[in-house]
Amino acid sequence: MIYDLIIIGGGAAGLFAGALLPGKVNGLILEKSAAPGKKLLMSGGGQCNLTHGGSIKDFVFHYGENGGRIRSLLYQANNLVMQEFFETRGISLMEREDGKVFPRSLRSKEVRDMLLACCLTNGVSLETNANVFEIAKTSSIYAIRCNEKKYQGKNLLIATGGCSYPQTGSDGKFFDLLKTMNLEVREPKPALVPIYVADYPYGALAGISFEEAKATIRGRDGRKKAERAEPLLLTHEGFSGPVILNLSRYAEPGDVLEISCCKGIREEALLRKLTERQPGNPRQLFTVLHECLNELHGEKGGTLPKRFLEELCHRAKEDPARKFASVSGKTLKTIVSSLIADRHSISRTGGFESAMVTSGGVVLDEVDLKTMECKKYPGMFFAGEVLDIDGDTGGYNLQFAFSSAKLAAAEIHGKNQV
């Protein structure tokens, strides 16, 4: 049998492609693991953050240095198109205050099962435990060797994902096969991962979060590499939360991570306010510090966790309960600096076992981004994380999987109608 379409990879992009076909084909999904969509089931903490709200024009910024190159692709199959696709197939959606879009049920299984049903409706069947280890092209047909079986297809869609969460099947080994086909692959790196620093001081404060913190990555030469202002989370071993995850693509060992937990408050302004109140002040250091932050930054400043402020005092080798009038100016400067511009030397970032997505992959120059067809191999297409695109946390990676899969599906269906 010669299939109209063989999809290698039953993750988000592969399932999207099969489900998004505008008509019926004779198709097959070859999934390496025992079940499809494992990573999709994990997305958004199992709640499936499908995309982000707002204008698609704002999405480009969220894909790093290659974001501008996929602008047209995103516009053609945008977040509104994605939401309409799900809504018209019985998946009710909701948008949270932070802009993240989820199924109203908050069940990723509901999304996975609907995509599988659409694939079957479109004539695309599924075979699991199917490890592809050879691709060859003869004339206009692709020959696929998989386990002990062979398959043939007129069109081939590569949707094998990257290297993140290797236990789900996306272990990156397929990149080696693509390299043998003379396709350029940018070395994969973990992305959307925690950042670990030397002498991390907040292990005892794991779980404490900040609604909005500013974080900056600086190279060894002191130059700013990237900066964001988003929620921050302290863990047992390092920094995490959206502001860290989204910056991690730029972080290298030896770089400096600079954090301000009081976005909008200037170091000199806080220090001046504190020193003005110091003479003869009998109240505790912690109390005055909390009060000044509250005055400078309203509710946000005032709601900094008490344990965090106390830890800053301890880091400055000072008792938070000490009489404020007797605190040295040097100690105040140390505390204020830790609040406004806390600098840490980056020792490493999280590995693929904790990465939400992969940075790197098949370089975009190998693909016609209007159709997702490979320039060197007509009839072979790419979609999703296998490509050198990684988005921020918040639904941007599933949006790219959807957008790229939709373009590929439309082109493949059109070829089969000729």
C-alpha cells in the first residue's frame, strides 16, 4: 500500500496535522512510544495550555531570535483560528487573566482524544511502538523502515519533536537520521528550564513566588543579553517561574543573573527613604523595611513575603528584629542591593529531563515557511518542535505546532487533490 501521507511522530504537531487536514486522505501516524500525545497530556501541568490570548502580532517577540521568520506562518494560522478549531469540535475554551488559553475542563486528555478522533475521521490511522530508523526516496515515493515493517508514502511529515522530556519518546535521536539526509540541524539545547546559580541562598524558601520580578542575563563582559519582567518562583535548588524559564535560552555558565524582586523601585530611592527614617528609630529593621517598600510600591511592595525579607536580613548578617536605629549603613546597602539588583553567577541550567521545550533543531533555511515543505526533499514536510523554533511558556509552543501543522496539512491535501 502507498499512503497519501505518513506522519512520523504522534505528538502535538503530528496529531494537529492529521486533525487539520481539510479533507480525507489515506494516512498513517507512526508513533515511537506506546501511546500518542504523551507530552501533550503533560502540557500546562496536565491542563493543556493551548495558546495565548491577545493579538497574534504580539506573538513574534515570544519566539527568540527566529520569531520574525515565522511571522507570516503565525498570521495565517493564528490563535483565533486555533481557538475556533477547538470550539467547533466541542472543546470549550477559557482565557485566564494572564492570557493563557485552556480547555474549560482543564483536561489535556480531552484535547488529545479529540485530535485522535479527527485524525481517524480524516483517514489517518495510528501505529504505536513504531521506531523509524530509515527514510529513502525513490522517484516520488518515500520508503520508511520501521521495526520489521516497511511503509511507502507519497508525502512525509516529520513531527518527531525535540529532546525535552525524553521519557515521552522525544529523545532527539531522530535528528541523527535527518543529518544523514544532509539536512542541517542546529545543536539541540534544553529550553524553558530553571536556572541554577553558585551559592544559591533561598533553598529554605522553596515555593515562595513573586507576581512580577525583573530578571536580567548579563554576559561575562557585563553586557545585557536579555531581560524580562514576569512571575518568579524560588525552588529548593534554583530560580524558576516564567521570568526565568523564558530567559533560560540565553543563559550560559559564567553569565550573571540579576534579579529585582521590587520592579519599579529604584535602589537609591529605597536607600534614601530608609536612611531618612533611621536616626533614633526604635522599631525593628524588618518593620521599617516592609513599611518603606509599601510606601514606594503600594500593595506590590507591601506584599513581599515576610520570610523573604527576613532572609535578606540574615544574608546581610543582621537580625531582622534589631532596633532600626542601630543598623549600619553598610548593612542597609547590602539589603537594598539584594532587593533591587541581586546578582548571582550562573552555574548551569536545567537539562532535557526538566526542559519544557527544545532550542535548536532543523534549521529554518531547510524549509519553505509558506508551506512547511523541505527544500531538498519535495513531498517531505516539517512541523512543531523538530524545527529550530522555541517559544516562551504560556501556550506559544503549542501555537507554533498548530500553525506549522496547519500549513503543512493544507499543502499536503492540495497535492493529493491534483
